[in-house]
Amino acid sequence: MDALEAGQATLERERPKAALKHSVATPEVWEGLDLDRRRAVVESLVKAVVVDRAARRGAPWTPDRLEVVWWG
């Protein structure tokens, strides 16, 4: 089991590099990626997404409340 865990750890470390090899240079490339590859690209670039509090209770949600935290 230790060998499997070590292999998994290696794959987790290498995943961002692999995702960047398939980086998206054009919309056509992005459209050609399957969901798993799109997810890997996003996970390699985005560290977190923070949702800010609403200005007041009951205020409608707007995308302006999202803050992307990038790796790097």
C-alpha cells in the first residue's frame, strides 16, 4: 500500500505540470478538452475562489462578489 500512496503523491505533485502542458492558448483548444482536462487546467492555475459577503441581507447575488486567488 505504501507504494500506491507514494505513486499517488507523485501524481498529485506532477498534475499541475501536466495540466500546463495542455494549457489553453485558444478557445478552440479549450473546447477540445474533456471535462477532466479542463478541471486540471483550472486547478493548476486557481488556488481558491472567495465569495465576499453581500452588502446587505437579502441582496441579490452578483459575480462581483467573487474573488479568484491565483497560484504563484
